[in-house]
Amino acid sequence: MINQPQDLLADIEDTQVNYSTFWQRFFASLIDGLILIPFIVIDTFNKSTWKSLPLFLITFIIALAYKPFLEARYKATLGKMAMKLTIVDVNFDDPAIKNIILRNVFDISSRLIIGITTFITFMAPEFQKINSTAAYTSLSNAMTGATWITLALSLLSLVDAIFLIADPRRRALHDIIGQTFVIQK
């Protein structure tokens, strides 16, 4: 009989595993957010001033690829590296690309949704008249329902955090979906 992943976890429980804490993951996310700030600033000015579709696409691709690429290549984002954390699969081995994509499904889908709403707004004739972030936000909300999208994504992040706090192995919902753990090196 082949052991299922949960059976393997029970077998491995005897070994010493230091799961990441909520605060380690919080600070890792904060560091990742700080790293992405220059791209956010460029994107913000682009939406209200420069209005360059190629620049939007570059910042969008960087933001979309940041987590999945670093986690697939290095088993951690720069924030996780700074906090000395790494991602492993349920056997405590390097996760497969499939696991990385699944664990990032919320991040990837939310960035795709935001990218699509931004693209729709960019294509609107009224977009060329935009001259402030507030005017962009107003147009985007009117055209795409971005307020509701943002609310739904925020609720999803809250549910993900609740899983992380409640799980004894500190697995967020996205870790469970991706069949991964974040552990201390």
C-alpha cells in the first residue's frame, strides 16, 4: 500500500521541524512588499501621468512573476530568505513547480484580475484625460467594479491568514492547496 502525504507527515513528525511562525511570515511579506515598492510607485505614476502601456506590462509581469519565480528557483522569496525561511513539500523535499504554482494561485489570480482591470481602464477613451491617482481609481471602479474585486481579494487574504494562525504547522490556505510548508532553515 502506498503512503498518502498525510501518512508520510505522521512518519516524519518524529523529526525536528521548525515551522515558520506567523510573525516570521508577516515580516517576510513586509520585506517583499518593500522590495516591490519601486514598481508600485512607477505603476502609480504611469496610471496618472505617463500612461505607457509597455511600462504597465513590464511592471505587471515583474509583480506577477516575483513570488512564483523566486519560490520555484530558490524555494523562497527575498523576504523569506531574509527571515531564513524556505518552502518544502509535504515530504520536506524541494517542492515541484506544480506545488509552487498551486501555492501561489491566490497571488497569481489576484494579480491577473488587477492586471485585466488595469488593461481595460487603459483602453478606455476617458483614460487619456486622467491626471491623478484619484481620477484613475474612480474611472477604474466605474468601468470594472474594482472596489468589489478589491474587497473579495481582501477577504481571501483574511481567510488565508486565519488558516495560518489556526494551523499547528502554520500552513496558510495557499500552503494547503500547494501541499507545502514554510519552515525555518
